[in-house]
Amino acid sequence: MTPTEVSNYVDAASAALGLRLRQDHRPGVLRYFTLASEFATIIDAVPLEPHHEAATRFTPVEPREPEE
């Protein structure tokens, strides 16, 4: 998203949610949404197929040393 698009999105979202955004908070909010937009661009670049479904359960495993 361009800086103008991010600004417009933040304005529209805060209005839709009835949130008043303080002027001293605005730069940080805009930085966060810019960062989130950049992450979304990276995620959107990964091609997904129908078999790439979300996991129903996460099971952590113990870390192990790499094999040589």
C-alpha cells in the first residue's frame, strides 16, 4: 500500500469502529499498518493450492541439533 492508501485505510477503519485516533499516536499507527501491509505483500506472493489448508492443531516438537 502507498502511504496515502495506508492513511486513508487508517482513517476509514477508525471512523468505522468509532475510534478516536490521537494525533500523537497517528505516526505510530501509520508505521504499524505500513509494516503489516508489507508483511501481507510477502504472504500474498506465496502461491497456495487447495491442499494447503490451515492446520487444525499445532503440535510443537523438541528442537534438535542439525545432522552433519
